[in-house]
Amino acid sequence: MGGELVPPAEAGGDDVVLAWEGEDVVAVRLPHLSDSLDHILAELERRHGVPLAELDRKTKQSVVRILEMRGAFTVRHGVETVASALGVSRFTVYNYLNRENAKEGR
């Protein structure tokens, strides 16, 4: 997800400080959700071995399903970011989402 480790003394309000036997040892700084989406897209591209835009329709639908489960569409401009990565329109991404939701009865 792209988090980084920082000294506990440098921890900010959003960082998670981890303690061992009562002593703060490290803080974890998590990226903003939009940065996480970029990391997730890059990981999916590595997993498939080709740019996401080169995937076939069925595989793109699978990618959208994975991204939905990971909360990608709760991020501001998430649909636009995913559509750009997949080389499709926002309308197509919404169609993929609606198709999956209809199959699951949502």
C-alpha cells in the first residue's frame, strides 16, 4: 500500500505508532487513499504482466471487481483514474460495476 516507517518522534496525527514492551519503536505513515490506488493499479499491472489497457474485456471486468473490493471507487476521482488505467471510458467502468452488482443482486 506504500506506507513508510518513520521514527516515533516524527509521527504525525495520522501516523500509527507501534510499541514493543511499552516503548514506542516505530511509526507507520500510511499514504493518502489516492496514492494507494496508484499502488494497487501498479501491483495489478505487475501481476498481469502487461499494461492494464492491453487486457481483454473479461480481465478488465475482473480488475474492476478487485478494485471495488479494495475500495478504489470511494476515492475521489477513483472511477476516472481506473478508467484511464484500463483505457476505457468512465461509462464503461460504471457498466462493469453495474453488471457485477446485478449478478450479486445488489
